Amino acid sequence: MATKFFEKLSNNYLELLDDKEDFNVIIKIGESSNAKIFQAHSNILRYRSLYFRNELAKTCKDNSNIKPINLNHISTEQFEFIIKYIYGGVILLEKQDAPFIFDLLIVTNEFLFDELTTFLERHLIEEKSHWLRLHFTQIYQESFQNNQFQNLQKWCNDFLVKYPTKIFDSEEFTSLQENALVSLIKRDDLQMEELKVWNYVIKWGVAQNPDLSSSGPEDWTSENFLALKTTLQNCLPHIRYFQIPGDDIVDNIYFKQS
């Protein structure tokens, strides 16, 4: 049975970050006035990060035989976490607040760190759920803008099936991603009357077609109805029409589909 000394190995690699010799990559973080320079090693970056492997492949060496990489869209604090993860496989979150961790999650996903992204998702869900609920609409939108956040998507939908008005009655409802709306309305345990679900889906569809917002259904043309049907083609199959009373079918659904 092999004996593993990963902690010592991790510490040795972290020491490389302070080594002023043998580096061949310079990573500039932030804008010029507040920029910070990190010295790194191409072999480590290449094998630890697909993102940096791609960046290094398209970056030419300067006159000093160094490959410069500029990252202006992330903070120094975020990159310090990233580079320590790359070199030492360590991440320390105990003193970090939820907004920082959530922003870090977005960055780690961009850098294609699947393992770290999943870890940060679970940390937010297990340790920062109160903050997630307070900022629910933002979290819901962000998690469905990128399909990598499967754990957050599930957490959001598990929350929404119990409290659906949290998103349906929010000002941001009509700006939801289609995949977010579909993932919610197809849940069998959604605690909302199906007629209300139908009406919310119609509201969302109308908002995606500005020409429909200025008038009511009684003034819509056949082309207007067709445009709405096309917009909702991925939503309508998940409506449980059999759960809607017959009179409501006539008043709310047959009229709109006729």
C-alpha cells in the first residue's frame, strides 16, 4: 500500500509562487493603476488548467522569453485563491463572506475548474443558504445562465417548488432564462395551481414579444398568436391541462389558442 505525502507536496509547490527564479509566465491581474503581477510556471499552469493551457498556446513570448497573460476582469483577491488552488490544491474559505464566494464560483467556472466549482456550489448551499435565499433572484438567474451550476439549479428549484411566488411574482420574472422556467414548471411537486402556472407562462411569453405587450389577446392577429406559440414551444408541453377545470380551459386556454 502506497504512503501519500500530499500535504508536503502541496506546500512545496506553493513555495514556487515566491520563487523569483525559473518562472516563465507573468500574469497581470486588474487594470494598470491597481494591477498586480503574479509570476508562474507554464508547465504547472498547463497541466492544472485547461483554460491556461489554451491561453499559453496562443500567447507569444516577449523579449525576455516570458509569456505575458492579462486578466482584467477578475480581482486580485479572487486570483490569489485561484493560483493557490492551481499550485497547492488548497482553498481556505473560513473568513470569506458569501458574495465573495459566489463571485469566486463564477470565476472558477470560467477557468474550467469543475472540481472546485462543484466544491464552491456545495459550500454555498451547506454554509451560506441564508444568503442564497436573501439574494434568490440573482442566484436563480446566474445559475441558469451557465448550465455548469447543476447543484445550485437543483437547490433553487427545490426551494421554488415550496415558494413559487418568490420568482413568479418578482420583477425579474419576465427576464428569466427559458431553461430556468422550463426546469421549474416541469416539476411534478410545484405547489401552485396549474391555471396560475399557465397564466404566468403566458405572461413570460408575452414579455418576450414586445409587439404583444401593447394590446390584449382580443386584439392579437393570427401572426401574434403564432409568435407567442413559437416562443412558448418548450414550455407548453409541460402544462398539465388535465389539472385545469373545464370552465377555466374555455375562459383562459381555448380563447388564447383559438
